[in-house]
Amino acid sequence: MNDSSDVMNDSSDLSARTTLVVGASRGLGRGIAEAFAGAGAPVVAVARTSAALAELAATNTRIQTMVADATDAAAPGNLFDRYEPAIVVLVAGATPPMRPLHHQTWETFSVNWHTDVRIAFHWLRESLLRPLRPGSRVIVISSGAALAGSPLSGGYAGAKATQRRITGYARDEADRAGLGITFTAVLPRLTPRTDLGRPAVHAYAERAGQAEDDYVLGLGAPLTPEIAGAALVDLARADAVTVAPDYLLTAEGLRELPRTDAPG
């Protein structure tokens, strides 16, 4: 799937901009894959579960699937060589055990460091080393927990903050080298509409002594996979010079976040 230079220069046209969605079999990842395919992009949906990928592929002929372990250091290079993506969206990650700090073990506490951060590291690194073509976009899905914390999910919030931080490092390195690659972190707010969010909502409602429905009402309008997909399509279509380093993603869409602190 080769992207012509003319199409690469026209970010609004997704018809020849191969979009690789890592973690596309469920939740926000699935919504993102479906949205890009619906917008005309050839989509490569990557996940570890073949059955869920097959269900996704049946929704749109523009979606092809690839079973792969995103934590494997060889995976990004292999997939970049095979598909030459113009857009890479990293959504894959582990579901953290929901329990307070003193009921965690080091193994449960660190699960998102060994998955989410590892995935971001390998894929960002390979995007720079290859490098991806000028005009490419790399979008890392972090979490609103990177801002607000998440006391019932061990190291999850810290791992998500690190994903955001190293996405900024990659952006700076791409700018220094004149690679023409845009790196962006997107931080979705907690939502009960995904397999990741539902157990978290249940745990935090219980911790607050609230009925789950009441707790959900307090979160505001829920972010859905469809809203996330539409927001990321808009982000991919935006002129690269207007794209911020990171955004909060809610049911209202994307909101630019302030720059993180410069090195001290």
C-alpha cells in the first residue's frame, strides 16, 4: 500500500493514506479503525485476537487485519516495511487490576509499564529510526488518568503520563532531524463505554459509596468509540502545523492541553 507524495501533501484526503491502528479489536481502537475506514482510508487493524479482528474486518472492505503482539520489539519494523503507513494510531494496552495501592503486588502494579509504555517506546523509536515518510502522523492514545491520577489502578496513571511524555520526546527528535513526522498524544477521559472503562467506573463508584449510575452521571456525557474515531479522523486531516503536542479527549471532542515543562 504505497502513498503517493501528492496525497501525503493533502492531509484531508485519506483515500491513499494507509492507517495502521494498533489495538483495534475492541473499545476506542475499534471505533478508531471503523472511523478511518468510513472516511476512506485503507486500514490495517492490529491486535492479538484473530476472532475479534475478523468481526471488525467484516464491517468494511477497507479494513484488513494483522494478528501481532504490539509489545514485540520487531513488530513495528515488520509492519512498517509491509504496509508503509502514513498514519499510525497506538491504542493497545493492558487492563489494570482495580485495587488500592496496598492490595497491589509489584507484578500487578507494573503491568501497564510492561505493556503500554513498552508499546509506545518500541513504536515511537521505530518511527524515528526508519523513519516514517515525511507527512506521516503518529498518534499515541494515553489516558486522562495521566492528568488526574488513578489511585485504584496501580501504576496505570504513571504509565500513561510516561506515554504522553515520550510522545513529546519523539516529536522533538523528529523536529530536530527535520523528518516531517507529527507525533501527538491523545488523553481520553474515563468512560463506561469500553471494556477498559467499565471495571474502573464500577470500582470508583464503589469507593465513593455511590450507585454506579449516579457516578456515571457525575462524569458527564460519555465518550464513545464512535466519538473517539471521528475526533481522530479530524485530527489526522488537520494541517500538521496546527496540530498540538497533546489533547484531552471527551464526549465534546479534542481539547488542546498546555505544553509540559521543558527540561530543567
